[in-house]
Amino acid sequence: MPHTPSPPPSPVPSSSLPAAPPSSPASRAAVAAALRAAGCVFAEDEAELILAAAPTPADAASMVERRAAGLPLELVVGWAGFLGRRIAVEPGVFVPRRRTEFLVEQALAQAPGAAVVVDLCCGSGAVGAALAAGLGEVELHAADIDPVAVRCARRNVADFGGQVHTGDLFEALPGGLRGRIDVLAANVPYVPTGEIGLLPAEARDHEPRVALDGGADGLDVLRRVAAGAPGWLAPGGCLLAETSRRQAPAAVAAFTGAGLRTRLAVSEERCAHVVIGVGP
């Protein structure tokens, strides 16, 4: 699904949309025109998604108004695409990014036989759900400090029997997981505090700051996760975290300093950088 920022234009009035059935060509053209006028770059694609999600023309008009007012498309339709799955999202939850699919792919390649998986800083639970789907039958846990994220994640990992916990990083996890985790995926916040204001409006204005703000250099949470991970990983278990190109050297150093065998995986196509650390 496109995740493109758009300027905050005036909302499109409901009366500007026809009362034709949402699936009609006339309705699709009107919705696309309204979205295009609002600055949406992928207006035709977004129109299709909105009309597919809208039960009635009135619902479609309301959804177009919210999109035109700057609400991220994923929050308008209620889901985000992630590795071929529809991940439920709701206002106040971090919307999973397509570049994070690279983290999941690296985890599956690193530990194809993983039996215990933890999605830390889980947000919507997209990473945990994708890992469980790729691995088959696993013991899946997810955790986040934000109760809204926890509620949303429970919806997305329910099909896999996943358990979701509320709390600050490892404090949220059941003690029985110590020394048993084969894959610890931590899509931590890594935007430097001073750069939050430079984010696209869709992220800056609609996603929780706790899911974005990584401290002065963006690596505060990553360092805490790296330091705590060895006590939770199973023998040979792996920790994976997303970071940026600029932060990658310091992130690798944090993993290495925690005693993990570390490497950096990069996807230039997706602008994705994933630090992978393997326990003894």
C-alpha cells in the first residue's frame, strides 16, 4: 500500500461525491479526482482501496474526507499491507513500513527452524505475525509499552496463538522466556529526537512519539535491547533490529559490545538496514 505524505488541504465535502454505488466507474473516478485534488500522489490506487473498504457511498465520502484531511491511508481503510498479509491498524498505532519486510526476511533466513519468537516494540504486531506465518507452528510473544499497540497487536497475532504483553522492553516478557528465544525481532524507534519534526506529516502527526523517538542519536532503545538480549536468547538465538545507514556503525558496535556475533544486512532497493546479532 502506498505510504506517501500529502499536504493538509481542505477536506472534500461529502456532497462532492456522487451517490452511485461505490463499485461503479463514476464513483471511482469521482473519488480519485477528489483525492488527486487533495494532493494524493497515488489517487487512483487509493480510490480503489477506499471503495473496496467502504460499505456504502456515505462511508466512502467520510473516508475520502479523512484522507483529504491528512489521515494516513492505512488508518482510513483500517489495514496495511505487509509481506502479503493485511495487518489491522488503528489511530494511534505505528503503521508498519514495507522496508521492515527485509527484517522479517533476514530473520527467516537466519533461523528457519525457530520455535520461540518474540516481537519486541511490536506496534501492530506485523513483524510477529509475518514471522509466525513464515515459520509455521511457533511459540509467539509480542510486547509493547503502548496499550493501544498491544490491543491492536492482539488482533494481528491471534491466528497464530500469539501472546501480547504490556511493558517496557524485557520487563514485559514472562520470565520463562529467559534463555529460550530463537528469534528476537526488535523494530525499535530510531529517529533522533531532534529530527522528529522533519518526518512526513503522516508519521509526525498521526503516529505515537514513543514509536518514533530513539533519543539524542536515535539509538537509546537499540542499545538497551542489545544489552539485555543475551540473557534472553537461546543458544545460537538471534537478535535483529532495523536502523538507518548513518546509524549502522554505532548500532553494530552496540550489538558487538553486548557479546553478539554481529553483521549488517542491507537492501539498497528498500533503503533497509538490519543489524543481526547471534548469541553464543
